[in-house]
Amino acid sequence: MDKPKILVVDDDKHMRGSVVEFLEYGEQYQIFEAINGQAALEVIAQENLSAIVSDIKMPIMDGLQLLDNLVKRESKIPFIIMTAFGDVKTAVDAMSKGAYYFIEKGSDSFTDRLEAILTRAVEKNNLVRENTRLVKENTVLKTALKGKWQYIGQSKQIKEIQKTIETIASSKSTILVTGESGTGKEMIAKSIHALSNRSGGPFVKVNCAALPESLIESELFGHEKGAFTGALKTRLGKFELANGGTLLLDEIGEMPLGVQAKLLRVLQEREVDKIGGDVPVSVDIRLIVTTNRDLQKEVKNGTFREDLYYRLNVFHFELPPLRERKDDVPDLINHFIAKYNEENGFSVSGVSKGALEALKNYDFPGNIRELENIIERSVVLTSGGELSEESLRLGKAKELPVEISKGLAVGKTVAQVEKELIYATLEHCKNNKTQAAEIMDISVRTLRNKLKEYGDASAEE
């Protein structure tokens, strides 16, 4: 993780140097220096700063002029004023104009106060950045969907799902979306959000399968500073970040049982217990969960809580695999051709009859995601005219097991073969653990546990 970037602005070389030396001591921050407001603006234009610590009285452009300049630009960077003894009134005036806080130079508690103020300022800046990102992401989502259904397909199954979702979109009911990997479960969730009366709020996604078990509770519910080793600052969980909007828990079947119990309480009480926190935090979210697993089977196996399953299964939508709705293939092809034409500046006009027949006859084990990958590759290879059957390269994915099979030999143990298979698949997928797990039909958590057994440092990546 990148260190927070702090800018120290002071024309007094010794004072600036002592502040910089103090902040650099713990190696917690990346420090930048400027001798006046004008020089500071140059740094601000080039760096994504987390906070600014500035003196008031400086030549060319003083601290107050620098603050005014940033306020006019609607900068959200926390601005901390350093003021001389007896000049507190000026600092208070600066706070009324938008400064985050002030600190007196030369006081006995200067470094302690600077550390405490700066810690809070950086935390505030992180929250502002996250909120800005979510608002921007949501704005893009709303612009793309425009409050309308955008899941591509005119087959009977999809039309029935669409009709029900349009009816319930604005309710607060929890929704369970199931289906094979690549069937478009996340797009269904985004469409529900865009059609709901929460579309003006954030849409937050959490991939439960991609998070190490040690981090998932903190990621969902947040933690207070000092709650555990490594908790250097307070962190908002995804439930708080999604407040007023929609939270998507992708691959809910991978959630550990202990976290499932906390999730059940959140759904019942509509409040979150942060790790290390004393007071529950109320949240107002619409929850959508997705999985490619049979949760009823997981309940029988004891890996998923029965009470949570029924709490989640208020409305259940099972997305059909692409091989069962081949009538939607032409619409999807045209959509992906248009998408990758626009991204690459190409002018592919469509697909040849032979290519279309080949696609209609293909089973798509990877569903819509696989079709998109095929079309993207073919568009890039063709760049213009029609996509040919040759450019589709269907069936190439089947080469992987053949290549792996060449390494098999009598005398190897099952454990040795399993290890070789896992590493060969990871190499094929360029270390994408989610994709590798899908190919091997195991969970990402199982894959991580296997890598831990092998002493692989990438197990927690």
C-alpha cells in the first residue's frame, strides 16, 4: 500500500527540516517540501497529497493565500496551519476559511499534537477519496444504465426475470442471484440498483472469494484504530460505505461461518459492530448476494448457516447458462463488438455466417464472460470487416489440460500431481486465482489454503 503523501510548506529551513525529520522518522509518510505557497502549488499539481502542513507567514505567497487558492479550486486536501505563539486568532480565522486545524510552533506538545492531527487528517482524506470514488462510480453506472434494464437478452427466461425485478427493484428486500460463473450476476445486481429508488446512493461490491479469511470481517464491518496488530487507522467497512445505497456480496458461499453469524445480525438489527468499536453503527442498505454454489447443499454440508440462507433467500433469481438461451447470442455478439470497437477505435462490422453458426453451436462453459473474451480477442485480431470463424479460435481453452497431462508420470503421488496441476493452472491464468479456481472447479479459499500448505507467499495476495 502506498504511503500517505504529506507536503510541508515553510520558508524557515530549520523549522521545515525539523518537521520533515519528525514525520520521516516512523517511515509512515512520503514527505514533500516547499518554501512558499507558490512552490507548494507546483507540488500539489503533481502529487496526490493526503494532507498539507503549512506556515502562515512566507514570502511570495503566504499560507493564507495558499489556502484561499485551494478553497477556490474546491480542493479537499486537509490543510493544517502552523502558527507562531500568540497568533492563534489568525489560525482560527484560517479554519473558518477552510483550514482543517492549527498547531502552535514551539509548544512542548508540538510533535504529539502534529502526529495526532495529521493522523485524523489523513483518515479524513481517505474517507473523502473513497466517497468521491463511489460517487463517481455510481454516476458512471447511472449514466450507463439510465434507470433502465440493461441485461442483454430477449429469451423467455430473461424476460421473466426482468419483469419480476422491475416490480421489486424499489423494495428493501434482500435478493439472492445464483447461476454458473460468467452468467452476468453482477450486471443483474447493477440493474436492480439502477432501477431502485437507491440509484442516487453508492453501489458497493465485495468479492467474498477474493478476500483472505483474516481480512474479510474488517473489510465488511470496519475496525477502529488499534483494534488489532496492523490496525494503524480507523477503517470504514463496506456496509458503512454502502449506506443509503446497495451492497453486493459476490460469491457469498465463500464466506466463513463466523462472519456469516455477524452478517445475520447486521440483517436483523440493521447495525454494524466494528472490530474494536464500542457502539454499533446504524446502516441503511439494500443487500444483493450472488453465488455459483448450491446454498441448500452447502447448508446440508454444514458450511452455510441455514438461518442466514432463509434470511437471504427473500427473492431468488437463477440465471440460466448461455447454452440454454442461444437465442441471446447474436445480441450479445453485437454488444461486445460495439464495445471493443469503441475502446480500440476499430470498425468491425459484424460476424460472418460461418462464425455465427460456430458460436451458436458452441456450449460456452464460461458463459457470457467467455463469449466476451472470444469477441474481444477476435475484434483485436480482425480490427475491421467481419469476424471470421478462424479469428474466434474456439476450443483453444481445451489445450490446457492436454499440456498439463504431458507432465503426468507413473510413480507420482496424488498430492504431487495436484500441486503440479495447481501451479500449471495458475501459470496459464497469469496468477489470477479466481480464474484458476474456476477452471479447477474449486473455491478460491480452497486454492489459497493449498498454496499455504506449499508455503507459497502469494497465498494471501
